[in-house]
Amino acid sequence: MQKIPLQLVAEGMVLGRDVFRKDSVGGIPICGKDTVLTAELVKRLNYMDIKSIYVKGHPVMLDGERSLDQALEELDRRFEKVISDPQMARIRDIYADYLQRVMGDDSGR
Amino acid sequence: MTVEDKRRELKKIIMDTKTLPTLPGVIHRLNEISENERSTMQEMAKIVSSDQVLSARILRLANSPSYGFNRVSTISNAMILLGVNVVKSLALSSTIFEIMEKESVGLWEHSLGVGMAANLIARKLSLPECEEISTAALLHDIGKVIIRMKCEEELIQIRNHQLEEKTFSWEAEREILATDHAEVGGWLAKCWFLPDKLSEPIAFHHDVTQSVNHRVKASVVHVADALIKASGFGDSGDNLVPRIQREAWDILRISDQQLSEIIEEMEDKLIEVKNFSLELQA
């Protein structure tokens, strides 16, 4: 599952989570999980001011974005100089935890 | 030539006002008027209306769903609803975008990210003047733009030094130029007559201990910069995460719980920042 900006959505991608209206998160979804996206649908979502959606799989490579393993490897490389500082190591762990949660496939409703 | 001479020489070259980017007059006039207690919203609206791009942006913001107002059609209504500070920040940030975007999209995205992150931290800690903090954060790397514009030759040396020695950009800049982008940004902020609460966080975002009057604001920018570098968003020219100074932790007192919440919300919002950046480039 991947969260991507609406602008990068292509036809044929499959919704990974229900989409809600901006002002009623938790209300009735306007488009259900597992829906196959069409150009028409994307246009409507855009009209409703939806900025980003969750899609199944990992169809888009955003800047610097890789698989979970690569993402973790890059995270470690970025922290190379400061990992011995306990507070900085804690920040690294929070990020690693976050990446594992959002890039794993069991997130969301 | 001593290091001090070199630095002074450079300051002269860099601050040559003829080639320095300027702030549009509308910002100076807004600042003047907003400091005068007797000025009215109508006077300010009149000034804003003289800039069509700024007017369009303000109306767009006032009508955006995040504010939840209905159909705001006049600049003075929009300004009453949004508040003078939001309008001033918006005027400043659209100018910065124009200056930066020509130089590099990566740096612009980094700056937008740090602006958003600083705002998030300030709100989470219930700090006063959140808008000012995010404006300072948006501007924090403006010195890099000036160095790129004015020191093209040295830039290659700086980049090489940075790669070879695996140092941070400001360390390499200090080695080659005897100053760094934070200090240069501070000079520019002074040239633009920006208030201390903006110029101090810009000048001291890599060393908050030097900030005398606005250390809290400088610390927020310092932490936000490190967090955005940690997430790998945008391209500041530094690929490594810098150490957050002990003094910044001490003054902000962010709990572990707050830190996780900040990072989570920040990552979520970065998607929208990316979206905004794509929209502006389109």
C-alpha cells in the first residue's frame, strides 16, 4: 500500500483504503477500498479537493523512494554521522518504526 | 589576507545591493502600516490589491476548504478572516519561491518542508508566534541561494570539500569562504530589514547558542531542519542528518511522545507539500 498525491494517480491503480470527504473523515466513504481507478473517477476526486489517496501495491516511485529495505538502508546512511548520539538514535528509531508501519502491507482500513 | 579580511571582502561582494534580490515594495509597505496602530484594514487591503499575484493567492487561501469560510470575494474581508500575519507570511513566501525556484527545486522543497515542520513543532509545543516561526523556517536556507548566485567559482571547491571530507555544507563553506549560508542569510535578512525574530533563527539555525533574543524560535528551526533531513525530503545540499544541539533540546523540552507524534504528522503532511510543489511547477 502506498499513499500518493492525486496528480500521480494513473488509470488501473486500485484503491487501498476508503476515500472520505475532507470535512467528514470517518463519515460515509465517497469511494470504497478495492475500486479500480479511472480517469473519470480521478477527475471527480480532484473536483472534491482530495489531495492524496492510498493505492494497492507500490506503483509510484516518488523521489528517493525505494522498497522498505532500501528505505531503511538510506535512513541509516543519513544518520551515519550522529548515530552515536542517544537522542539522535531515538529519532532514527522513530523513523524506522514509521517506515515499517506505512510501507508494510497491513496498514489502514 | 587573514580570514577576517576574506570574510569582510566577501560580505562586501555578497551584499552588493545592485545584484541582490529585493523584496517587493508591497512587503515593506505592509510592514510599515502594520506597525502603525492607527492604520486600518482598508489601508492594508489597498496595498495588497496593488499586487495582483498576491491578491489572487490571498483570495485562494481564504476560499480554501481548510479555512471553511464561504465565498470570500474582497481582499479586505479575506484579510480580516486570515489575519494580518498570515497575509504578511504569504507575501514573503511567494517572493522567496520566485527567488529560489529559479535556482533549485530541491532546495525550495527542503525549505517548504522545514517551514511546515517548524509550524507543526511550534503548534505541538503551544509556542507563541507560530506564523513567524514557520516564515523564519521557510527562509532559513536563503543564504545558500545567495552563495550560489555570488560565489560560483568557490561553489565547486565547497562541493568537493564537502564530498571528500564528508562534512556538512556549512563546515565546507566556512573552510572555503570563512563564512556560511546561515550567516549570509542573516546578512540578507538585515538588508531586507526583517525583524530579529526572523533574522536570528535564520542566522543561527546551525548554532542556536549564538541566538540571544530568539533562541526558542532558532531552536525550532534547528530541529525542523534536522527532521526534514532525516526524512530525506527535498534536497538541501546536505545528505547527512546533523546532530541536534543539546541546548535546543533543553530549551524546547520535546517529550518522546511528542516527537513521535510530530514525525508521524510531518510525514503525512509531506505528501501534501510535494503536491503543492508539483502544482507550483506545473
